[in-house]
Amino acid sequence: MLNHLVRLWGLYFVLMAIIAVTELDKLVVTIWYQLEGGQWQLKHYWLTQTWLHDGGHDLAVLLFIAVLLSYVVSVGTGYLSRYRHALAYLSISIPASTLTVSAIKRLTQVDCPWSVMEFGGERPYQFWLHSLWSPLQGADHCFPAGHASSAYMFFGLYFVSTQLFPQQARKVLYGVIVAGVIFGVAQQLRGAHFISHDITSAFICWTVSCLLWRFWPVQQLKLGKFDK
């Protein structure tokens, strides 16, 4: 699994190099901005803000609370006890993933597209990597993408599914990825993020979930055959 992460992050840096050289971040945002008539018309639109941003965030919180409550129930009663270790893993991997993204956001000073001159803002465009060693004064904290992590933080469901429901594991993985892409594109349409911000969130959440699973005791257990 550690070799998997090394290869994964090698792929990430290749992707970031391609995005930096081709200025794909700027190109994609330019397309969205022009399609919206030279302004972020979808910034406060009911679908992108109310449903996909606010509603998506609330749904993610409710799902996490459901996982946490399920774990509490599994400890306090015999009900769900066979899934206790899996629920304990999810109770930690879900917040750990999104909090890691949030912590990095606090440490970096990277502008959202809506703060860039070409897209209605006041500051010149900088690729996020440049912003790390030469941040602009007053820059935003938009890297990595926080909202996309509201979906990607559920990558742990895939790892649990590989033992609980192995035949459905890939569907679970694809579902999480699709949700993350939808959340990410919605934010791009609002002018809140570049595509590299969303990709970075996905890689961070996968890494956190993967590392926790690698060292989690549930790896050595046959789920469904304990605590009966």
C-alpha cells in the first residue's frame, strides 16, 4: 500500500507539472467565465450555492453524524457490534481527511478565481505552487478545495467495502469520485476554485484514508465474524 501511495503522488506531481505548463487551471476557468458572460452569474445561483454547496455540505455532515452515531450504538449495545471496528475507522478517517485539507488551506495563501484580475478580481493570476513561496498580499485561502473534500473524505467507505461488500467496492469508490467531481465543478462554476485545487483535495483525502486503513486493526479482522 505504501508503494501505491508513492506511485500515486508521483502521478500527482506529473499532473501538477502538466497543469502548470499548459496553464490548464486558467484555461478551464476562462471557459467557465466566458460561458457565464464575463461574470460569475452562478456564484449565488440556487443550484450551485444553495443545493450543491450549502446542501452538499449539510448532507456530508449528516452522513458523518450517522456514521458516528452508528459507532456509538455499536459500542453501547449488541446492535451493529459486528461492524464496530469498521465504524470506528470511518469515524476517524472521515474527519481526518477533510480536516487535513482545511489545515493546509489555513497555511496557504492562494487566490480563488473570483479574486484574479482576468475574472473580476483585483490580484494577478498565480499558479498555487508559485503562491507557496511568493504569496500575494491579502491573498485568499482557496487551496486545496474544501468543498470537494466534503465528498472525498468518504474514500474510507471504499476501503471498508473491500472487506464488507467486495463486489460493491468499486461502485462505492466511483460514487465518491462522482460526488467529489460534482461538488468541485459546482465550485468552479461559482469562481471559487481552480481544477488543481479539486485534484489536490482528492489526493489528500485518499492518502489520509489509505494510511489510516493501512495501520488500522480492522485489516487483520474478518469483518462479520467477530463480536457476535
